[in-house]
Amino acid sequence: MALGSMIMKIRPEAENGLRTRLEQMPGVSVEEKSPQGDLILLVEAENLGALHKLSQEIEKVEGVLGLYPSYITTEDEDA
């Protein structure tokens, strides 16, 4: 299992649509909104490769300006 905490820079006017879209993505949850308007995500996937692929999908969502990992860890995964 791979887990990542990510900071998502967004267009402010796109926040409601982004939240709706992100809630539909398996393994993705919006945990917090920073005072600067960034969304803090928790992203969960089977392994690091799947986490990377899911991150790329998230970056393509309309209204996302950037997605920046702040913490990534794996559980029960061989290198």
C-alpha cells in the first residue's frame, strides 16, 4: 500500500467542481483546505507505480494548477 499527502494548487472558482470530481476517484480524499486556498489530499494506491499514475490523473482534472507531494510512504511493500 502506498500513501501520499499532497498539496493541490487550484483555481479558486473551480473548488466545488474539483471536490466533487475528487470524491469520485477511488483512493482520493480531500482532508483540508489551507488558508492560502490549497487543497490537502490523502491519496492511497496499491503501490508506488499506481500512486504515481493516480497523481497524473488528478493533475489532469479541470481547475488543477499543480499537485505537489509533501509525504509519501509505503506499507508492506517490497522495494
